Amino acid sequence: MESINELELRSLLKRKLSPQATVTKIIAALTSPHLEWDEKRPFFAYLFNTHRHATLMAAVKEALDAKERIPYDMLINLAAAALIQPKSAVIESVLKGLKKQGAFEDLFASRDWDKWDKRFPGIRNELLEAKVKEQKQFKSNMIDKFEFLKNQRMAEQAGRVLQRMVELYPDDPDLQKIKLEYDEEWARNVLSTHIAQLGDERFDRTRTAPSGADDEMLRTFMTEGEKLILQNRNIATDLAIAFWFIEDPARAADILAWSPPNASNDWLKAEFLTGARHFVEALEWLNVLEVKYIEDPESTFAVSYLRAQCLHELGQHSTALEIMQSIVRVRSNYRSAHALILEWTAGVSWE
């Protein structure tokens, strides 16, 4: 049975009117042309549940005369309670009304006429099958949405969708398995991020910090460079490369954001983000480049090479090594990949 809105009825009952005044208000609501069916049904249900059956049937007759929807389940239940066997013409009229008013769901709440006509259980079964199919499609759509968000690295949004699915289908073993895998992946990402932060801290402690004068010079260089970029964006790439050569990839990435969009700058951004140890952001940008340059086979190797480095720094050593090994198997002359493999495996042969 459809969900009903009982706010109007609740408001009326809170007024504590006399029984006769309450029924009068209910009849007025049932005959009102301004109320939708979802708002009228609670009033029909009130008359039915308080055993005001004569008043209910009078309201049903008036609704039929006005060619408005009626509660077919209540009509069938009352007829059965009165031991009235419906005539064939009545059954045909009810079936016609159910179809015309889209009220087949009323048959879920009443089975008393099933013995008089086998079409009633048949309709119920068809409706049940349609709802099961609709629920399966809804579930499938939710899973597709979850997979899409996860693949787009929108982990938080994907987690909310998954949580909603688990709430709706708590006994589904497939969803429990998906949730377990998601929780494990989430935990690995948290640990990887933490490891990356520790690595950044160790890196910051070991590198030589610029002197006060050098740092002031760099800030001035950056400020003046931004002023020049506002006048001519074409020099942004050269200025970003200058910061890269003085080993300040973070500022290089900031400056590069002002440069005109092109393939060269896209790959420079990936290099700068990796060099600045912004590995999570770099991985997200590599996903963009992978799709953007999907028709260029060389881009696959470039993305994989940088992705492996980012994953290794994030603590996912085995995955990073597998990616790098797959590159070398296809491109045996990829010397930088060979060098990283030897470094990551401490010189141990992996072939």
C-alpha cells in the first residue's frame, strides 16, 4: 500500500472536537476538490478503523459519483465482512476502476475476493514481480553509482552510497563483501596518506633549509613573477621551470597554474606535483591525463611511470613495483624504470 500523508488528519484530531464535528470535518475533507489522494486516504482509513462503515460507504459512493479515486481495499474488506458475494458485473467494474485509477496496489491490503476471481491474485503477483524487478534495477543502479564514484576517487561520496545500500539490504552477502573491500581500501589509503606525511616530515628535516636571505629572495621572485604573469601568461611556463631548477616544485606548480593549457604544461604539472610530494593530488591529476590522452600510447607509459612513483611514496610498494615491472616488460630499454626497480628491490633480480 502506498505511503500516506497523515498530517491533515493529525491536525484535525489534535483539535479535540466532538465525534460528530470530527466526522463532519472528515466528510468535508473527503469531498474537497483541493486535496490529493494521498491526503484523502488517511481520512478514509480513519472511518474504516473507527468502524464508521456506513459513513465510509457513503463517502465512497459520493467519490464514485464524482469519478474520483476510492479505497478499493476497504471496499472489498467491508463487502467480505458483510458476507456479500460480488456479482460478475461488480467485479468487472472494480477491475476497470483499479486499472483506470492506477490503484492495483490496493490489492496488497485485501485478498478477500481472490476466491471469487483468479484475476485478483494474478494481478497481485504481476505487480509483485514488477516491484521486485524495480528493486533489483534500483539496487543495480546504486551499485553502478558507487563504482563510478569510487573510480573517480570520490571515496567519501562512494562511502555514503554504499552505507545507504547496506541499510536498505542488510542481509545481502554481495554488499557485505563490497563493504569489506571498501573498508580495507579506505584503511590502506588512510595509512598511505599518513606514511606520506611522515615521509614529508623526514624529507623536510633532512633537506637543507634556505637561509633567511634566500627565502626572502624567493618570495620576492615569486611576487614579481606573478605581476609579470598577469601581463603576459605565456611566460608562466618558463618561470615555473625556473622554480623547478632551483628545487622549489611547489612554487613551480603554483606558477604553472597561470600558464595557457596545452599538452606540455599538463605533463609538467604532473612532474611538479610529484616533485612537490603532493602524491594524492598527483594521482588524481594522472587519472585526468590518462583519459585526456587516451589515444596516445606513449601517455600510458608516462602515466604508469609517475603513478608507480606516487604509489611507492604512499606506501603501496608492491603495487608500485608491479606497475614498474609491467612497463619494463613492454619497454625493456626504459632505463629510468629499471633504475627504480633496482632501487626499490635493493638490487635483487626480479625477472
